[in-house]
Amino acid sequence: MLTSIHPKLPMRDKAVTRDYYLNKLGFELASDTDYEGYLMIKKDQVELHFFEFKDLDPKENYGQVYFKTEDIEAIYQSLLEKKVPIHPAGPLQIKPWGQKEFALLDPDNNLLTFGESV
């Protein structure tokens, strides 16, 4: 039986990734142990892991995560207030597939899409 999933995404610089997710997106560390070249963060019921990939070319990174949310408008507004850049093609909108969504790109070009059923 599957119980959860923890996506693993590439990162070039652990300090930059940590700062973005903790200070911009409101995640916290998932472990007190600091692993070299590896980062684990969490928020609510979601956990993400990152592995160091110093030679990553962000233009060729296709890492993606889709977050199911509640109260997406409050999340979106909070990010706008923190001046977190929204993906140019990803402002909050209702999609044809019945989801209200918006998207961000993290410092390594991992696409983060947030969605709520309408």
C-alpha cells in the first residue's frame, strides 16, 4: 500500500533553494539533520526533497510538481504580497479541466503548479 510521495527535484545551490522555499514559500525543514547535497522540506502534508546537481542547466530542467490546495486565492495573494514572481504564463485562472491554478518557477526552473478544484 502506498502512503505518501515525496518528489525529488534538482537544485544547483542548496542555500539558494533553502532560502526560496523557507522564506518565500513558507516551507520548513523536514529534518534537523543537514545532509550534504540534499535538502528535505515540508509544509502542511507535503514534503519535497532536493538533490544537488551543480551542473544543472535551468533552461533544460523539466522538474515539475503539482500541489493540490485549499483556499488557493489566499495562497496566491500571500505570494503576491511577498513579491514572489508568478510564472509569466501562470497567473491565477480557471483552467478548462476544472481547476483554478497558478504556477511559479523556483530558482532552478522547477515548475510549481498550485491547483484547487472549482
